[in-house]
Amino acid sequence: MSDSRVKIEVHLIQNFAPSNLNRDDTGQPKSAYFGGFRRARVSSQCQKRAARYWWRERGVVLVGERTKRLKAELAPKLAAEGRTEDQIGTALNTFLAQFYSKMDGDKTAVLLFVSRQELEACLTAMNNNWESLGSGQEVGRTAANGITEAIRKAEMSADIALFGRMLAEQPERNTHAACQVAHPISTHKVDMEMDFYTAVDDLKPEEEAGADMMGVVGFNSACYYRYALVDRDQLARNLARKTDRSNGEWEQELDDNDYQEADTVIEAFLEAMVYAIPTGKQNTFASQNLPSFGLFVSRKGGVPISLANAFAKPVRPTKQDDDLVGLSVDRLTKHWDALRKVYGEQGVQTTACFRIEEEWHLNGLDDSDKGSLQNAINAVMEATKKP
């Protein structure tokens, strides 16, 4: 049976001025070898974090918390009930170890990903079972099953539904990610550069020469290809808490309300992919450059396709007036045409593009240019709703 689920692809070309958006363990910009050449790279986790914080600042969708500090978060709310610090510490250690993770001091042993609504369910459960938890005893099986179900039914945040989560000690509460985010890589070969900087003490006597601080910071300037994929059906299922069986058959049918909520999150995700920029070294470089080109693809059935191999051979300007970004857009759209010729439509419902320069060649995608980001988002979202 063919896969009839709807998936939305995001393909972006984004050129950054000198920057260090995402550092490795030595403080240098991350990189990778691709097609035999060194490329600038940004981790997918870095991009996801930027999206989560962009949503949080604007309040467009519910955003969860990624933390080891649940004990510190929940303790003040339990203290408001007049309980002692020792009781609260004992109860929280017992509850968190039973329902989330072993404790490592006052923190959980692993980073947890929880929604605010889930935290409220935890508080209710603790208050309802205070006698046992406050004395350091785990709740009984019947009560534990009820608590697990209440936590499972709590409203899920958009970022957990999209990016998924794993609870190693509670695998039945894992969430399968509805979204895949690739590591952005430069369309061209890069050489890492170093900025040697100095600072002078403003109050130093004029007759004393020399710098009072010096150092180096790594940076590069790169035009990135970025790719992401959202499974609309999996997202709707995550948000509605309608799980699937291990054999792949759905336990519960999705309805229009489930898809409507998912579509709201998808729109927010598309916007965040375009607008959310990693914060690494921004005070030093102020590299706030938006994408120059975007392609959204809605597929029903078929297979999703990354266009990264368009840049297996690095883009290289050869003439003085060559435009690296324009050459990258041309290479990307030609690769799209080549894949389509060999593999067919692969379930494509619609393609929607935006670009900042009219003279850039979109080749077979010329008719997909929607003129603006919002028009492109509207077009791809409308296609996802077709039966």
C-alpha cells in the first residue's frame, strides 16, 4: 500500500555575512566535508532551538521546556500549599524518579522535554497523592496508571509534537518526531578565518603603549542550503495524542479539528524556518540575513527528497560579476528539474517559491514563484488541505 500521508518540504538558500552562528568544542564555526570539500555547517539542533525561541517570543504556538530543573520549577508551587522544604524535596524526588528520570542531586539525570500543561498535570497528581509522596513512597499501581494517563492527555506543546522526545526510563511516553531538520551546509567550499582583536584600557595613562587584552575568534561567510520536512499526519496525531500501533496501523482516526491544529503549527514552523536565526556570536557579527530564496513542496504519497546533492560539486563564481547566491538558486532549481525528469512527480501537490531578486533563474519552477513569503506559505497550506 502506498503512503498517502501529506508531507511538506522546506528548501532555503540563505547567505550570511561573516558570522559564527554555531560553534564547535573549540569555539570555531562548525563545518563538514561534503562532495570532497569542506563546507560551513550549522547543526539541526541549533536551528530547532532558534525556532523554539522565536515562537516563545511571539506566543504564536505553545512551547515546552527542555530542562533538568523540574524540581526547582515545581517546588515553589508546592510550597504555596504550606508544606515544608523537606517534605517538598522528598515528594519531588520520589515523583520525578517514578514518572520521569532518576535524580542527580537536585536535577534530573537527563534533560527532559515537557509542556507547561504537563507540569500542571504533575502538580495535580502530586497534590492528590501527597500522603505517600511526602513520606518518600512511590504511588501504587492503580494511582500510577491514572497519573501516567493524565500526563499523557495533557496538551502537548508544538515543539514536542514537531521534534519529538525520548524518555529512556518511560519509553511508553516517547513521542515520534513529526519533523526532520537537516544540518544546513554551504553551497560552496569554505575556508575558516580568524579575527585577531585587541582592547585598550580607557583609563590607562596615554604614555603607556600596547593593548590590555587580545584574542582571536573564528568566523566564516557562507551561503547555506537548508532543508526540513514535516509529516502533517504524524503532527496531527501527536498534537491530538492519538498514538499508532507497533504494526503501523492507526488506533484512532484523525478528524478535521486535529488537522486544523496541525496546520496552525505547520504555518508557524514555516515562518520560523525563515525568520529564526541562530544567536551565536550575534553581538560580535550581527549577521541577521534572511533567506534569499525559498521553495515549499507539498507531497501526498511519493518520497520526500532533499536537494543537497545539487551542491555535491561546490558552486564557484568564475567571473567578477557572478552572484554566488543567484548561482546557488540556479543550481538548486536545475537539480529539481533533473530529479523530476528521472523520478517523476513523487506525489507533488504543489510547489511554491519566493525570491528576492527577479533576475534569478528558477528554471522549471518559474511558474511557482508566488512573489512573497506569505503568498508561498498560503499556497502550500492550501494544497495540503486538498482531499
